[in-house]
Amino acid sequence: MADSVDWDRLFPITSVSRNDVADIVGEEMAEKLTDRDMERLATRMRDAYCESYAFWDQIGIIVPDLIGDH
């Protein structure tokens, strides 16, 4: 019998580090961010990415490629 698929299981997409932030806005600004600020940034970045067309377009491009790898 085939394994059942958990349709609601979530998989992490990405992460962000202070080094990532420093690369964009500089170390002076990045070092002022608290861990809470970083959590909020990660949440806002996730939401912005998932709400963009790029996220959904990439699913349509990547999934057929992954299935082809089987």
C-alpha cells in the first residue's frame, strides 16, 4: 500500500542571516538588528516572496524538473 501524503506538511523555503543583511545594507545597519528584528525580517521576507508571482512561477518551473530527476 502506498504511503499516504500529508498535504498540509510545511517545508522551509529559505533563511536569512545578518551576513545576508550586511551584504545589502552594510554592517553598520545590520549590527543594530536584534534577534527579534531578524525574526520579523525573515517573516516579512517570506511573506513578500510567497505573495509575489515569482514564487508561484518557480513552482511551475521547478516541479517538472524535479519529477524528471526520478
